[in-house]
Amino acid sequence: MATSVRLDAETEGRLDRLADLTGRTKAYYIREMIERSIEDMEDYYLAAKVVEDIRAGRETVSSLDDVERRLGLDN
């Protein structure tokens, strides 16, 4: 799937230099950066969505004591 990305001049220059110095393509480094950071971004943004839902009352929370009691672990 083709996707286009606009970069500021400084970032594109850094990417150009990296590609030139290593003999790899800019696309290679863009893929690498995405693959290495997407999990962290998913964690962050999905957690932020849950927090938003909790604050808006669309998601409920339970205390550890409640969870232990429901699971019969409150011995």
C-alpha cells in the first residue's frame, strides 16, 4: 500500500543524509521507524482513549479489592 508523508526540510535532510551514508533507501528507514514505534504509539493512544472513556462515563473501573472479591481471591 502506498502512503505519502510530508516531512519538514530538516527531517527530510537528515533522512537523505542517513540514506546516502548507508546506501539504503529513505523508504527503508521510514518503514523501520514505523515498525519500531507503532506498538508504543498504539499503547499510548489506546490508553488515552480508555482514560477519555472513563472520564466520560463510558467505561467502568474496579478496585483491586473488588476484582479479588469477584474472583474469590480475597482470602
